[in-house]
Amino acid sequence: MRSTVLIASVLSLAVSAGCNNARDQQEKADKAQAEANEKIADANRQADDKINEAQAKADEKTAEAQADFSKLREDFRHEVNTKLADLDKKIAEVEAKARTYTAQKKAEIDTKLSDIRASRDAFVNEYRGLETVTALTWDDYKKRVDKSLDDLEAKVDRA
């Protein structure tokens, strides 16, 4: 019986040591998982910080580009309005001179003035699109408006 008790005691100690070993292993695994989770969270925070920083820089560059485009558009608007005012003055001078011409010459100038007014109206309609122009369509728009204005100026100069 003694030997049975002794064997039972030894087995009990072995089982108890095995349980402690398994518990230790589980604690080590839990600790390793917690450390891994902490590293993952830290990496995610760093990645989010980098993403936010990159987005802020992109937003800043976008705002800068929009401001530059708005200035470009305003400068063009000022230039065109100045030229259009000068052309209107020249047209008024041609109209005033036409009143002093003979009937045949006056009819000739009136025909040119009619064409000039139609060209001016077409130009103004084209120019009104300035507010809807985007940076992507700017170059084509500007070329069309510049050409239309140059054509109008040439007609006025020939009148």
C-alpha cells in the first residue's frame, strides 16, 4: 500500500508540474500575442500618421494650384476686359466717322460695322464661358478666345 501511495504521490507531482508548465507556456503565448498586438497597433498609428501627413501635403498643393489658376483666370479677365474696352472705343470712333462719309462710303462702313458687332457678340458669348473653364480645358479655351479677340481687333482696324 505504501508503494501505491508513493506512486500516486509521484504521479500527482508530475501532473502538477505538467500543469504549471502548460500554464507557463500559455502565459508566454499570451504575453507574446499582447506584444505583437501592441507592435501592430503602433505600426498602424505610424502608417495613419504618414497617410495623414501625405494627404495634408496633397491638399496644400491642390489649394496652391487652385489659387494659381484663379489668379491666371483673373489676370486674363482683366487683360480681355481692357482690350474689349479699347475695341469698343475704336468702334465708337468708326461709327462717328461713318456719319461724315458720303452715302456710298457710309453704307460700306455700316456693313463692316454690322459684321464687327456680330463678331463682338460672338466673342462676348465665347468669353462668358470663362467661369466654367477648368485647368484642364484652359489652354484650348484661351487659344479660342485669343483668336476670336485677334480677329475682332483686325476687323475693327480694317474698318
